[in-house]
Amino acid sequence: MQSAHLAIDLGASSGRAMLGLLDGEPLQLKLEEVHRFEHHACTVPTGIVWNLTGIWRQILHGLAAGAARCKELGVELTSIGVDCWGVDFVLVGAGGEVLGLPHCYRDARNEPASDRVVERVGGEEALYARTGIQRMPFNTVFQLEALRAAEPAQLDAASRLLFLPDLFHYWLSGEQATERTIASTGALLDVQSGEWDLGLMGLLDLPSGILGPIIDPGTQVGSLRDALADETGAPRGLKVIAPASHDTASAIAAAPVTDAGAPWAYLSSGTWSLLGAELSQPCSTEAACRAPFTNERGVDGTIRFLKNIAGLWLVQELRREYTDAGQDYSFAKLVELAEAAEPFRTLINPNDARLAAPGAMTPRVAELAAAAGQPAPETPGQFVRCCLESLALCYAQTADRLAGFTGSPIERLHVVGGGTQNKLLNAMTAGALNCQVLTGPTEATAIGNALVQAMGCGAIADLAELRQVVARSEPVEAATPIGAKDDWRQARERFETLSS
Ligand code: LFR
């Protein structure tokens, strides 16, 4: 065995510990799930917060399970690294103490804060020109303003801002560092240099001293604290290596691209759908701001030029609403009902801001449909079909806009992540887009996480080799389109009248 890497992959409602075993000549990766858990954002009087110590406990369970599995296999655990959703953070004091619970990015307090920040910096385009980040109300720069308004004492006491994966790396190793891909989600970096935009902090009267050293993905943060090694049975001195700590960056790193020459795009599909291209230089023009596309940082100095699309969040919230009402549909059942429902009955703009907050989804979807003069969905199948078709059309629209920036039509879309299990959505995506749609790996985030750790250990040279390993290790399927080309064309014309 060449090496064994434990990828802790945190999603917005669940987390997993995945053991990545790297072996063979040429190298191949075998991935095993050793621990999985659910977690829930909690509503408290001050907003929606994450269950920080609950997640931490589960990370330790994952570490113990990974260590035990390695012993069983007779291999040495080489490293551990954490990836997580973007933008959310904690402030810590001089003694390393966490000053308050991290707020969930869907907290309503961010919206008005984002207006105040945009006004202060002279408009949305001025902010974009500096940071190259798509305006989303939850960007860390807006969350900091919301925090300043609601909990100013925290900012006064803060000595460091840590994004959630940075915090877990700190708790694992005792060392504080900020990883670049996760930092880039916050709209706090200078788009050109990839370093903190200290001028922006000044402009917003935010203390720039809370921004610490930035490290690149694959950098060792430190070694596992002895007390944790003893508690979990993990080897003493285990390397704690920052992967691409932003989950989307890890997922895109694991796109199984072997001929990078042909124009390809990616769709990281899960709670969110992130569709874009990999660029070598940022693109922060006014047109990119309007599109809008974001310039997040990726592995090996790449730029993730992508758009945030609502994603399977819509279906997850529908499901939660039905469950709360006593109708217990599995995700697979909802997709099956959608498949049987009438095509193209109702289309919505999946990115409408009214759909972003947690809560009952059916009234909001019905409201959007009514406003657009369309029949409101009535059955679960109709609601889910409406969401999936609207997502596929939004993917097609975004791919076309993307081609306008990259200068050549997309020939191939790599769909990666948990959303690839939704075969109906894959088929709709292939129907709506005019290019080849390849799906897999499903576990892209954990694979990217583990392999960037391997890069950090010197087992893999660079991103190109990393992707060769993925392509060798994981099956990739071509999606078969559903629906007639003409129907998709007409639906797309309808969709264009709805979306911004
Ligand atoms: C996906 C993701 C997106 C980010 C959103 C909020 O899980 O990380 O990339 O925009 O969550 O953090």
C-alpha cells in the first residue's frame, strides 16, 4: 500500500469519513466509507447556527473508525483532511477560544447586511472588480457585516477568522491556518493575487488583523494532537493536511479529465449545482459580474469560474415538507413520481431568492408559477419534475453563457458529486444541453479531498496526474438524453423569459 488518507467530507446536512487507499502501478484509489452521520442546522433566537461540537464529535468518531479500519487492513494511516461547504466561519480569540457559534449561510440576517456592504464599496460591480465573487447574500464579507451589527463584541475580541474546515484542522492539530480554496468563497480575496484584500477590510472598517496566513491545498497544517491520537487510536504524529478545503474545489479536482485539450465544463451536483469551467486566469469583467460567474480558487493555482445554481436543495426541501406533513417519500420515490409526471408543465427560475431560505417549498414554487402565468404543480411528482426540468434548463443556459466567456462551445460536461445518482436529472441535463454529458464519480468530493492529501505527501505530482488516477479508479457513464430536442428547445425559450 502506497498510502492511506482519511477524507472528512462535511455537507450541509450530513458528513462522512472516507478512507482513500492509494496503491498499484500505475496508482489507483480505493475509497471506503468508514463513518457517516447526519447533522442539522439549529434555529436559535439569534438566527440559524451550526452544531459545531456535535460535528466535531462525529469527526472524531470518523477518525477512530478510519484508524480501526487501517489496523484491520494492516496499513498505516498517512493523513487526515477536512472539506466543507463554503463561506461559514468562526472568530477565535487570542487563546484559541471560539467566540460564538457559526451562523448557517442561509440565515436571513445576511441579506440586509449585503445591501449595506454593497453600498459602502460603491456598488456590486465595484465589489466584483476587487474580488471576482458572484454576489450571494451569504458571502463571508456580508456575514461579517451582519455579525458586526448583531454581535459586535465578537469582532472586538477576535484575533483570527477561521473557516469551518480551518477550525477543524486547528482542533485536530493545534495549528491555525486558512486554506486558499475555502478562503476564496468569502469574497475577501483580491481576485488577481489570491491574497487577502486588506483594502476592502479597511473600507468596511473590519479588523484586517483577523486574517491570518493562507496556505495552498495540499499543505500540511500540523500533526494530530497526541491527546486525540490516544482517544481515537489514530497513529501519533498523523499528518493533518489541508485538502482543497472547499467541498466544490475538491469535487472539481476529481473531475476525471484526461484530455484537457477539448473544451470541457463541470457540474458539481449536490445540495447546490455549481457549473463552470477551469481557467488559468481570473475573469472579473462587468459581463462576468452580470452573468454572474464567480472566480473561486482551485487546486494547482486554477480558477473555478462557475455559477451557483440552486441544485437539489429544492427537492431536499420538498421532501422535508412532505415528511413533516407525515408523507414519508424517499428521495428515489420522489424521482420516480417525477419521471411519471407530465413533462414541461411548469417551469420556474430555480435561483429565485425566495427559494433559498429553509421552509415549505410547495407554496413558494406555486407562487412563482402563478406569477409567471403557469399552472401550479399539484402532486409531489409534478413539483419534483418542475424543479428538475428547471434545473436542467438552467444548466443549459449557464453552459451557453459560459461558452461566451471561454470562447468555444462546451464539448463535454463532467457531472460529479452525489447528484449524479439522480438518473432522471442526468437524462434531463443531457436533453437540455448540446454536448456530451459524462457522469461520475459520485464521491468526487471525498476522492478529491483524499488525493490532494496524497499530493501533499508527494505521492501524486500535480492536478493532471490526480485526474489520471481518478479516471483509472472510477467508472464514468455517458448520460442518455430524455425528451425530444424540439421540446427542450421550446422549453428553453419559455425558461429564458423567467430567469435572470
Ligand atoms: C456547495 C457549496 C457551494 C457554496 C455553498 C455555500 O456545498 O460549498 O460551493 O457556494 O455550498 O457554502
